Amino acid sequence: MIEQESIETLKNRLDIVDVVGRYLELKKSGANFKANCPFHDENSPSFVISPSKQIYHCFGCGAGGDSIKFVMEYENLNYPEAIEKLASEYNVQLRHTKGDRDNYHDKKILDNYNLFFRKQLTLFGPAKEYFLSRGVYESSIEKFELGYAPHSQESLQYLNQSGVSMKEGLELGIIAKSDDGRVYARFSKRITFPVFTAGGKLVGFGGRIIDQRENVGKYINSPTTKIFDKSTLLYGYHKAKTTIMKKGEIIIVEGNLDVIMLHQAGFTNAVATLGTALTQKHIPLLKRGDPKIILAYDGDSAGITAAFKAASMLSHLGMHGGVVIFAKGIDPADMVKEGKSEELKKLFAKPKGFIEFCLEHIISQFDTHNPIHKEQALKEAVTYLNTLSPMLQDEYKGYLSAILSVQERHIHLHQAPQQTMQTTQNPTRRHEDIAELSIIKTLLSNPRMIDRILNVISSDIFQNHKQELDLVIGNEIEHPLLAGINIRDDIKEYEDEEFTRQIIFLLRRYYNNELRKINSITTLSLNEKSFIIRKIREVLNRLQRGELVPYENFL
């Protein structure tokens, strides 16, 4: 783990306006800054950055936090990754505990191995020539840190000289053992594509042979290790994520070279799966920023099947986007090399929608001139439509009717009950109590006051903001509800005397309400009611004299 003292040093160095300003265009608004929220669609800015509080909050979707939280959310990083990124950008040296130092050592091994591959590329002419022959620029070779893995023996010699043990090499997937116990470098005589996490941490490699005479698989990736799982990674995402967030669109292709060439042509929102189909494990990455997803797959049988499976999964999850299928034998890399970037731009601008693509693909598998096959096609299509929401089922019922040439009355869909969607973008508006909110804001700014009032108040005395007070007392200060209060200029912070007066005001309001309730309680005897009324009036008299009386629930 990163030592807490290092994290505090970093936090003291950060300025929320500078950090957020590196990603968004900010406009001054009084003492704060505003921008369009990057976490949901909006036309007027509701995303507020407070220099004095060093926090941000969106009044549209509820997102909020400090500089580190912003980088985590925007870059889709976990906490340590965001810390590492900011520390690098602000030149802060982090210190690590032993366990984290082990992770750092693993990272150093892979980083150095990648440098070894990159150097080998400059030494082995045919590998460099392969990239240039495919139209890859020198700048792209640098950008994506492309390299070349020499013969296994050379790589093993390098690793041995670098002090990398067999155990470490096996754990990181850079060496392997054959069935007869022979140790060899996993990547040998291949061009290399380093694979990074969303945060830019190197975790493995992809490799491709350039000599077609080699009797081995054309492509390989690192095996699953403690840090590498190809089902959760997208090649090039660390380079594409900024454009993905700004443009609200991600292009998913099948090959690493496709990604490189598309970036070279200006499509810097392109990524690729790593020799595997798009899976549920990719969804958290794809949901970041809720982009439109374009599946750009080859036109061969395998590509179309992969596109159908991915489109089915994404449409079932309610994600939006479409499919572009390239002609057989043509891929995005070829089109870029041939100067067809404008044609690519048109294709990506008008992809076939996920649902239309899936329905058309299902029907294409049947001879619809045959009534029996046509009925089977209808059943398959209905089965797919039933995976969608009731509204989408209704929307596409007519589309299915048209492309299959059947009457809508023959299309029997299963209308699943509509799920209740919870959203923070349009929450049910509550009545606001500025006095309650001001007490909460004061406690947020002066945590020492919490101890003073713990035995004096309870969330019971708050009429409209019980949840927020419980969050403060529970020290959940990063909760979005509190961030919204902390950043608002129309909610003031009380000085000590005013704070006490407001607490007394709320207590008096609460106990007066309790008095009014007593007569309606039928389970109390007359004597019990008289006793409680007397006790409450004693408390009210003390409050009237300006005393802070410990909270007591009499009913």
C-alpha cells in the first residue's frame, strides 16, 4: 500500500481547479467554477468546482468528491492508480509499504522487459520493416511502444542478467515451461504490443509472428496472471479514454494493428479486444462515460458471429450503439493505409443499430421463402426481442414484422414487468430547510463541533434532512449529498453563537411538536401524559433561557 503520509503530501500539492481544468473547460462563477458535467449529458452547466472547499459536485447527477475522486471517475481508475497518476503529474514521490513494493517490483520487471523489446525492434530490420510496410508511422511505433521479441534464448539471457527469477517470470507470464520441463521465453521472434490497464500500467503483452513460415499461432497474448486478465482489458484504452469521454463514443475493433492505424488516422477513440470475444467483464470499462459503442468487425463468418454475440449482449444491457461490418478481406488498418479515412468516417457515422443488426442476422440464417423455416426465424427473433425491455419490444415489433413480412398479430412477445429505474439525475425534490442545511454545512467545515452536539441533537429533530445529519455524524463526509451542501453558496456557515441559537431553535420546534402529539396517543394514561408534558415543558423553559439541553425522546 501507499503510505498515508505520502498521500497527504500529494493532497496538499493538488488544486482542484488545476486538476479538473486539465480535463474540462471551466468558467468562473462567483467564488466557484462551473463546467458541463462529464458524467452525464447536460446542456447547461451544473458541475461546480469549489476552490475554497477543494471539492466538486454536480447538481444534476450527484457526482462529487475531491481531486483524487475526480481522476478516479473520469479516468476509470481505482484509488491507488489515481494516486500514482497524480503523483507522477505533480512530481510527488510516493512511499510504499512492503506489499506494494512487491507490486512495484513486478511493474519494474515488465517495464524493463518492454524497453528490451523496443530496443530489439531497432536492431532487427525485418520487424521494423513489417510495421512500415503495414503503413505504421514512426510516431505510432513510439506512441504504442511497439517492439520485437528476439529468439527465446536471447530473452532468457536478458532476464537472467536483469536478476529476474524463474518464479517471477512464470508469475508474470513472460516465461513458460514445456511439458518436458524446458523453460522458454513466451514471446519469441514476434513483434510485440504492450498491454496497459486503463490507468496506463503495463500488465502484459500481445505478440504476432512476421515470418509466415513459422509453424506457430499467428497471435498470442500473455496468459492469465495475478495482474493480467484479457477479458477485462481493451487494447489501446489508456490512449483512447480521453477521446472516448470527450466524444461520447468508442470504436471496438478486432486487431491491435487496426487500433494503431485508426489512431494514426484521427480515430483516437478506437480500442480492441485481446483475442477474445467481448464479455460481461468488459462492461464496467465500456460503461465509463456511457459512450455510444461501435462494433467494427471483419466481414468473415467469425467476425459476423462475434458482432452478433456482442450486439446481443450490449442491447440486452440497454447500451446504445451499432455495428459496422467490413467487406471480406478488408479491415480498418487496410483502409487507413489505402487513404480511405473519409470512407471510414462515413461508416462509423452510420452504424447499423444493435437491435436491427441482431434481428437481420437472425433472419439471414433461415430460408424465409420456406414457411417452416420462416416460422423458425420468427421464433428465434422473438426469443431475442424478449431479452429487451418492454418498450423496446414494442418499438421493434413493427420492424420485425416488416423485414420478415409477417403480420404483427403473429408476433407474440413476452412483456416482462418494467423494472423500477433508480436515478440520481432526477431525484424526487424535497422541501429544503436552510437552517438544517446550514447546521450540516457548519459541521462539515468544523468537525470539532460534532463532539459538542452529539448528546444534544438527534436526526429526529431534523424534519427534512435527517439522512444528511446521520451521514455527518457517521463521518461519511465524501457522500454526494454532503458534497452538494458543502459547495453551495446559498447555504451559510454559522459562527459559534449563531450555531447554538439555531440548534436551540430546532430543539424547541421538535419538543413543541412532541407536545402536540401527546393528546393523540391513546396508549398513554392521563397520569403518564401529565408527567411527559411536565418534563417537556421543563426542557422548553431551559431552552428558552438559552441552555443546550441533552436530547431526550419522551414518546
